[in-house]
Amino acid sequence: MKDSRDGTKTDRKSRTSSVSSMPLILDIEDFKGDFSFDALFGNLVNDLLPSFQEEEADSTEGHGGIGDALSNGHIRAPSDAAKFSQGLPSPLFPEVDALLCLFKDSCRELVDLRKQIDGRLNNLKKDVSAQDAKHRKTLAELEKGVDGLFSSFARLDARISSVGQTAAKIGDHLQSADAQRETASQTIDLIKYLMEFNSSPGDLMELSPLFSDDSRVAEAASIAQKLRSFAEEDIGRQSIAVPSAVGNATASRGLEVAVANLQDYCNELENRLLARFDAASQRRELSTMSECAKILSQFNRGTSAMQHYVATRPMFIDVEVMNADTRLVLGDQASQPSPSNVARGLSSLYKEITDTVRKEAATIMAVFPAPNEVMSILVQRVLEQRVTGILDKLLVKPSLVNPPPMEDGGLLLYLRMLAVAYEKTKELARDLRTVGCGDLDVEGLTESLFSSHKDEYPEHERASLKQLYQAKMEELRAEQLSESTGTIGRSRGASVASSPQQISVTVVTEFVRWNEEAISRCTLFSSQSATLAANVKAVFTCLLDQVSQYITEGLERARDSLTEAAALRERFVLGTSVSRRVAAAAASAAEAAAAAGESSFRSFMVAVQRCGSSVAIVQQYFANSISRLLLPVDGAHAASCEEMASAMSSAEAAAYKGLQQCIETVMAEVERLLSAEQKATDYRSPDDGIAPDHRPTNACTRAVAYLSRVLEAAFTALEGLNKQAFLTELGNRLHKVLLSHWQKFTFNPSGGLRLKRDITEYGEFVRSFNAPSVDEKFELLGIMANVFIVAPESLSTLFEGTPSIRKDAQRFIQLREDYKSAKLASRLSSLWTS
């Protein structure tokens, strides 16, 4: 086996030496395309590496540790000891020398290949340079050729343009020449026709067949208009220029004959066309109508045809249509039309008119070459004839001097009819504008239909409000008269007791409703803000005058009742020396007068309350409805506010006077009750050992009960500052009356206690007035009453804390029962002096 292995090794060495001695051939083609260095390297070493791999495999089989010598493709050299022990005399990798030789040969050949390639590259560079120079030269020659072509094309284009312009000029000249030839031909024909018309005046029998041929009416009309225009212009020039020869005059006279004949012919032709148009219109032949209308448009722009068509519409010539309009809007002549019925009638009539105009518009659009002008004439005729006809019958302007009576509706009926007619006619104008009315200002024309009514509208509105107010006052007086009929035959006292006609908030609300309706008409009729503000201010001033007059008269009537009650009260004031029977009768009559005064007081308070409610209604109406209409105009709102304050001043003055009379009435009754009910023994009770009476006196109880009863109406009717001022004045007057009343009596200590109890009762009552100044006065009265209770020697101490009551206290002290016996005048003289 050893010999066999040695033989194998010998063969491998011989193969290795043979490979290394073989010439290495590298081809340039190997480096073209998808070149791979790994493939090149593999091709070089594949013949050597397999033998090494086989030898390595054999070594691995004989020696198990040989595998560890190879790791990751690298050969690890064994140690010297291992070599010595194995006894291997040959190198571990004998192919290295062959590989080195191979690599050297490869590098040499690669260098040769690189030189070959460099030589080729140099040759290619030279070739490319030569070709590039040749290409550049060719391009330069081509550019010169192209420039020459462009120059040739530019010269050709300029030549073509010149030839085209020349051709265009020739064409224009030819066209102009043709037009001139055509014009000359037409002129020759026109001169021939003009000579025919110039033959003899009024002779139209010798005209060319053109002017009598119905199939050539359009051409005849056009030629006739041209001849007429030429002749009229020539006559006009001749009339301006001074004639220089007889021939000019003769020519002018000849053209005048032609003009007259042409005018007659045009009139005859126009009438003939209108007759044909009417016949076609009756047969509804729209094509024939359109043809006639087109021809007639050459005569005065077709105005006669347009007006003739509109004038022959049935709604303008049929009397039955006009009568039907009147019946529809006004109804039966025997009955008075109402605004609501008129509104319905006008709506129906205007709808029918709009539908008719819409149908006519369809025909007009299909027939006339200028339909907008026809629609303008049609709509204008509708408004000026049909609408104006019904408005004249509906709106008969009443006289302000002798207005119609309220039984016939008064001025208000006219104003309501005017508003309804104006509003409905404005709606008609908008509908007609939608249908089409050409350039016609249909809104302005509609306004002109009502101009005479709108000019005097403010005067009629104010007169109507005045008439309504007068009628209402007459109605209220009639109601009052019927209610007071039953009082005839009664006594004077009973008649006074019956309440006068009271202010009614319902009536004031009715005034406001009238004014609100009038303001709505102002808004309807006034398009400008300044005009609207002026009209609104005038109408609102009427309301202020009405309310002011009504509530002032109501307050004055209530004041008259107070005055009559005061006169009745004065009538039954008796002296002291009368019989008992007369005194009893007088007392009974005084009770009746007191009842009349109380009734008058309540009536006036009701009047004041309703007056305040009425003013509040007017103020609210002004704030909600009037202010927004006046604010756009400078100063209008402030002026109306001043007028409102001025108008209510008379009512305020009447209310103030009446409240003063109410206080007088109340105080007079309080004085009567105190005089009748107050007894001398109330404040100077005998010293009989009986316990003093701590109840208020009967006079005090009656007076407080009366005040509580009668002032309920004042508490309900008055409010705010008015209530406070009235109760304060009443409290002051009560204080004064009581002081005067108590000056008539003499007081002992027990009477002083009774007086103090009365003062407490009065003070508790006036505390409900919420008047601090009055409360303070009655508190001082309570303090001052102590002058009747304390001992004489203690009087001076009463005024130490309240020196303000010394003057009244001095008078009160004189009313003490012991004033003279205790010599209080001398005792207190030093106090009064200080």
C-alpha cells in the first residue's frame, strides 16, 4: 500500500509540473459583457485545486487529526514534532509553486491585454475626433443651407402677402364697383319710379305694375319709402338754399308733386296692409299678420300698426267689458260697496286683465318685429283706459268742507277704498312687469294714476280722524243722555250723586286703533322716508289731540261733580240759632251732600286711574309703532316726544286741580264729622271716680273710618310720585285740620289721655301713607299732647328735647283746664321768652 501511495504522489507532481509549464491564454472577449472576476479566477485554478483537494481527502482518511488542520478554507501547518513523528519529507501544499507561476503568467498576459486595449482606445479616440470634425463641418454647412431656405421662405411669404393685399384691393374695388353698379341700377329704377310719381298730382293710375302687385307689396313699400325720403330731403335742401335759377324752382315743384303722390300712395298702401292685417287677425293667421306687420314697420317704424292692433282689442272697444268691470268691482249700484268686497273684485278683475295681456303677449311675440314696443303700448293703454276707468268710478274724492256723513261711511270709507285700490293696482303693475311691458315705466305710470289722491291724502286722513272723533263723542253723549233720562224729576242732591260720564280705556284703545290704521296707510302711500315721517307725525299728532281732549274733558266732568258737591255742601251750612227741626233737616241734607262728595271723589279717582292707563297705552303705541318710522329722519322723533308731553300737559293740569279738590272734599267731610261727633266732654271728662276711657273718641273713629273708606280709591288709582305727593298733601292738611279742631276744646288730664289716644289712632292711619314728614308731625302731636297730662311744674321739661313744638305747645297749654287757676302764663313766660 505504501508503494501505491508513493506512485500516486509521483503522478500528481508530474501533473502539476505539466500544468505550470503550459502557456496561459487570456482572451479579450472574456472581459466583455457580464464579466465576473470569480469566474476568471476559477477558470485559472480549476486544473490545480482539484488535485490538492483529493490529496487532502486522502490525508484525512489516514490521519484523523488532519481535518483539524483546515479551518475556514485556510491550511494550518502542523508543528515540527508532528512532522517529525509522521516522517513526511514533502511540503504540505506542493501546488503553491504552480499557482504562483500561473498568477505571474496571468499578470503578464493581463498587462499585455491592457496595452492592447490602450492601443485600441487611442485609435478609437483618433477616429472619433476625425468623425466629430467631419460632423461639425457638415452641421455648419447644413445651417448655412437652412438659413438660406428661411430667407427664401421669408421672401416667398412677403411676396404672397403682397400678392394677397393686391388681390384684396382688387376684390374691394370689384365689390365697390359692383355695389356702385347695383346702386346706379337701383338709382335708375328709383328715378324712373320717381318720374312716374312726378307725372301729375293725384294721378296714381300710370304707375308701374310693382306698385299694384299684391305679391310685391314689401318691395313696393320699401321703394316708396326710399323715394319719399329722397324727395323730402331734396325739398328740405331747396328750402334752405337760395334758388339760383328757375330750374331749381321747377325741380322743387316737381318733387313736391312726387312727395304728395308718394304720401297718398303710402297712405293707401298702409290702409291696404292694415285691412289685410285685420282680416288675418280675425282668422288668427299669424303668418299673414307677421308679414303685414313687418311691411308696416317701414311706415313710421310701424307705429300705426302697433297702435291699430292695440286699439282694436276687445277689452278697449267692447262696452260690455267695461260694464262687467264695474259690476265686478262695485257690485250692485243700489248697495254701498265695502272695502273687502272691492278688494276681492279688484283682485278678480286684475287677474283677468293679467291673463288677457299674457295671451296678447304670445300673439305679439309671434307677429310683430318689435314686440317690446307693442307690449309697452298695450300695457299703457290697459292702465290709462281700463284701470283708470274703474278707478274713476271707485274713487270719488270727497269734499273736506262738506264731508260725507258717517252713515255713508264718511271719509274713512274713501281712504279705505283708496288704500285697497292702490295696493291692488301696485300688485297689477308687478304682474304686468313680469308678463312684459317693454321699456314702459309701469310703476311710475301706476303712481301717476293716484297722484291727485296722494297729494291731498294727509288732509283727508286728518279730517277723517277728526270726523271719527266727533262721531264717537256724539255717540257717547247720546248714551249718557239715555242713561240720565231716569234722573229727571229727582232732587238736586240725587242728580249730583249720579256719576258723570267716565273716561273709558276702551274708547282710547279705539282712538289708537284708528290711528294705527291711518299709519298703515301712511306707510303704504309714502315711499320717501322724509315724507313718511312728516305724514306719520301729523297723524300721530291727531291721536295726541284726541286723547288729550278726551281725558281732559273727562277729568273736567269729574271736577264739575266735585264742584257741585262742594256747592251743595256749602248750601247746608247753618248758623247757631235755628230750631231743632231745621237743624235735623239740615243735617240730613248735609249727609246727602257728603255722600255726593264721596261719590264724586271716587269718580274722580277712577277718572285719574283711567287717564293714567290711557296715557300708558299711547306711550306704548308710540314706542312700538311710531318711533321706528320717525327715527330715520333727524329731529322727527324728538319733536313728537315734545308734542306728546305738551298734549298731555292740559290733562295733567286738570288732574292736579281735581286732586286738590279731592283733598278739599275729604277735609270738608272730616271737619263736618269732627264738628258733629266731637263732644266737649270727650276731652274734659268729670272727675267722678270712674276709670278713664282709653278708647278713641267717637269723632276720631268716624273720621278714621271715613278716611279709610274713601282713600281706598286713591290707593288704587294713584301710583308712584303722584300717589306720594297726594297722600303727603292730604296728611299735612289733616294735621292742620286737627290742630284747628282741637283749639275749640278745653282739656283736663284725663282728656289729655283721651286726646293722646286719638292722636295715636290718627298716626297709625297716616302711617299707611308712607310719608315720613307726615309721620314726624303726628309723632310731635303725640308729644305735644303731654302738655295736658303733666303737672304744671313739669311743663318746662317737655320742650327740652323738642324745642320745635314750643309755638304750637304755647297754644295748647292755654287749652288746659287749669291754665288760669295755675297761673301758667306767668310761670312759662320765661320759657317763651327764651
